Amino acid sequence: MLKRFNHVAIVVPDLDDAARKYKDVLNASVSDVHDYAEHGVSVVFIDLGNTKIELMQPYGENSPIKNFLEKHTGGAIHHICIEVSDINQACENLKLKNIRILGDGVPRIGAHNKPVVFLHPKDFYGTLIELEQE
Ligand code: CO
């Protein structure tokens, strides 16, 4: 079911500052800031060739990562993302195995314009897992 590792997402308190640090200190290939109003996040993509790091900060008052940042004020890893060959089939299999899918359980379009779902972190050892259609 699982395919390639797509990205790890890190919530940061100051996106410009974090992007600058990855660029200046680590000489990383860092994108411009992308605002996703519909997802409540602003994101910077760091291209590592074989995978990506995504730095995120809350966008707007109803951001789904607002509480996370209040708990982890200095920033922290938020989720990992792994590609799947068939996301609808993956969801069916997971539901049969009593894995909880966040929200209404239906894939929605994520930041890469592909369908994604998030699995409940309590069902995977404290790690929020995003599955993305490859
Ligand atoms: Co993600």
C-alpha cells in the first residue's frame, strides 16, 4: 500500500525566520512562502531531491495547526507524508482495520493538489500520518 516518502512537515513560530535559517545555515533549496487559506497554513517547501521538508505556520484565526503551535511554542515535527497508489482503496482497508481517519474520512485535496487523508496519531504511536495519492 505504501509508496514513496513524500515529506515531513514541521510547524514553526516564524516562517520567514525558519526559511532563512534553512537557507543561510544549511544552504537548503527553499521555496517562496505559499499561503493556503483553505487549509489555514502558510508553507515553505525545502527540496532535498529525494524528499521534502515543509515548514508550516498558521494562516488565519481558524488554522488547524494553531493549537499545535500553542503547545509547541518553539516548533515541532507535525506530520509525515507517505504516498499511496490508491487512496480510496487505502481508506477502505484502513477503516476495516479500525484505523481512524481524521475529519469525515473522505480524501480532500491537499497542498500538492492531490487527494490526502490524515490518520489518527493515537492509532500510529503518536505520529500523525498523511497519506497522499501518488
Ligand atoms: Co503534509
